[in-house]
Amino acid sequence: MTIDERFDRLTERHEALTESVEMLRDRTGEIARSVEHLTATVEQLSASVIKLAEVTNRDAEDIRALARIAESRERRISDIEGRGP
């Protein structure tokens, strides 16, 4: 193999390597953008879950309060019915 042939092979290998590195760089950029998008989505979902938990806790408190009111009214009705004629 002559020096020119070696040089040609080396040039071809260099071009192929350069192309591979460029493709890898492009793909890495795409992956990084996807990760950023997914991170933002997860953060939004986390915020939504936190809000949902807060609303659920408020609803649970309201339901407990309504249950206490219902029990109180039931006792009053029972007391009134017990004192009847």
C-alpha cells in the first residue's frame, strides 16, 4: 500500500468519524431537549398533584364538618322526638 493510498484511507476514516461525531452531537441535542421537555412536564404534574392534594384535604375537612353538623342535628331531632307527647 502506497503512502497516497494510506492517506486516502485515513482521510476517508476521518470523514466517517467526523460524520459520526456530528450525528452523535445532533442526537445528543435532541435528547437534551426531550429531557428538558419531560422535566418541565414532570414539574407541572407535580404542581398539579400538590394542588389536587390540597383541594382533597379541604374537601375532607368540609365533609368532616358536615358530618359533625349532621350528627348534631340528628341528636337534636332525637332529643325533640324523645320529649314528645
